[in-house]
Amino acid sequence: MKIRGDLPDKIPLFPLPGALLLPRAVLPLQIFEPRYLALLDDCLKTSHRLIGMIQPRPVPEGREELSSIGCAGRVTAFSETDDGRYRITLTGISRFRLKEAVAGFAPYVSGEVSWDGFGRDRGQPEKDAGFHRKEFMALLQRYFSSRNLATDWESLQGADDELLINSLSMLCPFAAEDRQALLEAPSLQTRRETLITLMEFALHSGGEDPMQ
């Protein structure tokens, strides 16, 4: 296996509908299916401890394919439950482009991946110079109210731009294709603009004026 820096060119894949992981964010998961227990066991034996989170997408005739872009997370915490399940935490390292899905002898799928074009993911946290927090938070409050969602508003107010935008992108109950659009956003500003559009659309669809 070739490794570019600390990133391998082949990683195990965890196709999980609706799950979104972004660089420098954390995603808690519970692992219980035998194939993914095997994946985790093999992952923990590597030096990089990376798992590629990727969205499956339906195609005609009931088949399923994998999205072209996913995000690799490093296992940064894990614990075992009494019934043999694992609770793990993935910390987002970098997005990747799936070149080819590889089914070998393992019960799970691996992917030949490219890290090209995602160097920003492995740098410093991004800033969003055009972010107007007051207007954004007002929209967010209306969106949460429309969906009967609760949150720690004080923590959100104190979060830096990247943590706030990425955390909301991961946590808000958007459709899988909308989550994929948030993942593929080329910059934090684009992701914030996409997030605003999705919340405004949800409010409009629910009969509320998002500009109020």
C-alpha cells in the first residue's frame, strides 16, 4: 500500500446513509454489524486508523452505488459495550475522491482513493470573512423552531465559524443529497451559503417566510 504523507491510497469504506463527516469535526458511531466490526478490527491494526465515510446513492433497478466524494476520519476514541458493540469517535482528516471500490476477501468494501484537491482540509481551520453571525443565528433559530429542535444556544454563539457551520451541517436533519452537497462545498463560505439555502428552503416549504 502506497502512503502519501500519512494518507494511504487505499482505505476501508463505511457507507452509511445520512451520516456526514467533515474535516476537523467529530462523528460518534456505534458499530455492531459483523462486517463493520471486522473493519474496525483491521483499521485499529494500521498506523493511520482511517475509515472512509461515504454516502451510498440509489441508482435505477434498485442497485446502489457510492458517491464520488467522501471524508476519511481517524479513530480517536473507542470503547466496547457488554454486548460486544463498539462506540467509536471519528475525527475528520480529509475528504477524498473515490477512484474505485474494491471488494476483496474482507467482508467490507475498501476504496482506492485520491486526496488531490483537498489540501485545505489538512491545514488550519477555515475562516469565513463574509459570515454575518447575527443574521445567521436568527435564521437558525427560526429553522430549529420549525423543526422542534433544541440546542445549547450559548455554545453555538461562542463557537468559531468553522465549528459552528460544520457542526450544523452534520447535525441538521437534511436529506442525503443535501448532506452530500454540504460535504462537497469547496470552501467554508460555500458550505455556509449552502446551509443557509437549505434552511431557507425548509422554512419556505413549511409556509414560513425565511426573511422575517
